[in-house]
Amino acid sequence: MTASTAPAGYPVHVNAELDPGLSRGLWLVKWLLAIPHYVVLVFLWLAFGVASVLAFFSILFTAHYPRALFDFNVGVMRWSWRVTYYAYGALGTDRYPPFTLADVPDYPAHLEVDYPERLSRGLVLVKWWLLAIPHYLVVGLFLGGLGYGVRGADEEPLLSVSLIGLLVLVAGVVLLFTGRYPRAIFDLVIGLNRWVLRVAGYVALMTDRYPPFSLDQGGHEPPVVSLPPASTPPPTASHTPPSPQPGAPRTGWTAGRVASLVLGSLLVFGALGLASGGVALVAADQMARDADGFLTTPQDRLATDGFAITSEDAHLRTDGTLERLPDAVIGDVRLSVEQAGGTELFVGIASAEDVGAYLAGVQHDTLVEVRDGDPVYRSSTGGAPATLPTEQTFWVAESTGTEPELTWTLEEGDWTAVIMNADGSAVIAADVSAGADVPVLATVIAVLFVLAGLLLVLGAVLIAVPIRSINRRNP
């Protein structure tokens, strides 16, 4: 790839100065020193996402990017670039990054984005995903496209590095042994980061100008030479001073306003999580209920060459509270079985102690789990049962037939479910499903949606207040 010059004045400006006296070994612990910034940036980028969604709809309907949101998002990108430059995206300075969204004139890394007075309503629908695909492929190479390693059982590579990371590692090793940062590597690293940040500004809806496929190396962008029109009169003493450039930094995002936006964004994401849970429960309620109102699992084929299939012991211990809970909360459980081997089946539930005594010395399998659709058993050796299961009196619920089905009201204790052939013979094959009557589900769904609504409203208020304050301050 050869270096070339980007179109003059691309709206995303990335500049940096290489510190002349870099420490040889400080870069070895910068991962630790930068942790406070990484923690803060997690929340700032979450708020960045919410602000970008709000900007998306604003651009779609008004063709304008709200200035307060624009300044905030540029500030997040600027903060991230300073941390990247300090840490393992460049290692270009040992000066600790400041905790601020604003530009710091004497810090060696800078990022500015020209504010767009108007943006295309149509492009906003496609530029951040469809039009940016070619750049995503290139940026993927810069940020994580090199993979190497022995593949394990999960077929995942054991090592994956980025081009930027590899170059910075080389520069760090050279710095460690020589005390000098190779200038050629520095220029290339800054060029790669500049490409990434230009694409980030484009997909974050900050400009309609397509990022150039050019690698502008070096700490500073190529100079932009603009000639005034021939008809422009020379300035005079009484000439009105020029207005600020669109990309000039604006203030207004105080720590309190940033905190309000971040907290509001967290509440919005929490609301979306609760609403998603409510939607999932609604789907389960509508799709998994049978004709009797039981939420039922899909059927699983269980089979054994032994004389019984049992569940693992179910331990119900609530210090007596289970019996005091209303039926509207607990409901009943149901076990439905269909024969798959042409033999009449028996299904029953009894205390774990009684089942253990009955099946002692009997060949049977205990269902441990169903993994990827396949049952996993724990086998017990032995012979045939001395008596038929239908002759036992310890069952708290039982059913016999070609499609036996039992319904049981939960009780405290240790319980085991058993499937056997009704005649006590060996070799069992059955399709089994379990269900539960959960009357409280409708209440849970309603509570989730109400909480989601409250969090959404509160989050919207916390987001709107600082934006409104800044807009009033900077009309």
C-alpha cells in the first residue's frame, strides 16, 4: 500500500506529536495505568451509542445533527484517541491522558470534526452499514485481521493480532532496547489510526463525505491550501472579523451533564433489557402453552436397555414457605410421556428415599442433562425389579398407558420422577416433555413492561436535560 493524499480538508482531523523523550519501559505497564480510562470509556461509548441513535432520527427527519449531541460524540472520540495514543494504539506519549471531552491544546494528540450544517436524509439510512462495508474490511485488517495459532477443539485460533498492534509492539521493543521510537513506524501507525478514525466519524453520521482510501502518514495531515476568489476584496481595518469555523470547539459538556447523559443511557439500556425479557416471556406464553395452559418443553427421546429411567433428585427446601405460597404463584407441574417402543409405560413421582429403596440393585439410568438434544445418563448396574411399579403405594402421583400423563402439585421434600415399562420389563423408549402451570407469568410480564417504561422515561429525562441546557447556552 502506498501513501497518498486525502481530499483536502476531510472533516475528521487527526493530529499527533511524537514525544522526544519516551521512557524505555513505561509502555510495559501502560495497560495497568490506563484501566481507569478504559472503565470510563465503557460508559461514555454506551452514551455515544444512545446519542448516535438520537442523532440518526434527527438527521432522518430534520437533516440536522443536534449540536449538543455532536459535541458530546466528538468529545468521546477525542478522549478515546488520546487514550489510544498514550496506550497500545500508538505509544506516542508518556503524558497521562486528561479526563475531559474537551480538546487540550498542549496534549500531543488531537481530534476535531467539522460540524455539518446539513446532512443527507437518505444517506443516513445506508452509509453506516452498506456504504461503509469496503472500509470495514480494511479497518478489520488494521484492528484485528491477522490470526495465527493452533486450532483447538472449538476451532478458534489461539492468537489474533491487529496490524496496528503488531507495529506498536515492534516500536515498543525497539524503544525498550534503543530508547528511540522508529519514526517510520510512528508515521505509519498514525496514518492507520487516522484512517480508522475517519471511518468512525463517517459511520457515526458526522459527515456525508465518503472516507478516502488513502494512507496519510505522519503526525499531521497534509496542509490544505485554499485560494480566495479573485473578486474577494482585500481586508480593511473596518472589515468584520470572520465567524468561527464550523469545526471550532464548543463548550458546555460539564462533568454533571456528562454524568446525566451516561446515567440516562444506562437506564435506557436497562429499559430495553427489561422490555426484551418481557417480549421473550410473551413469546413463551403464546407459543409454549398447551391446551390446558401449561408451559411445555419440546419432547426429548429417552431410551435405556435397563428397567427404569429416573430424574436426578429434585430438592425443594423453602422452610415451609412453599405451602404458604398461593396457587396463583406456584401452580402445578406436568410430565407427559409417549411410548416409542410399543410397550405400555408407567410414570410416577415419589420421594427420593422410596425410589432409591425400590430401585436398589435394579439396572437403570439416571438422566443427568440433555446436551444439544442428546440425553446424558448415569448408569446403575443390577437386575430386574422384584415387583411391578404399579404395585407400589409410595407414589405421590402416577399414570399408566401408551401416553401416560401426570399432574402434581409441588410439595417440600426430595423427589424423583421414574419412567418404567408397566410390566417391569427392560428396554424403555419414550418421548418425554415437562410442563408447568405458571399463573404469575402474566403479572411478571406486566411488571417488566411497567419497569421498562419507567426506566425509559427517567432515562429520556436525564438525556434530554443536559442537551436542552447546552442548546440554550449555545443557541
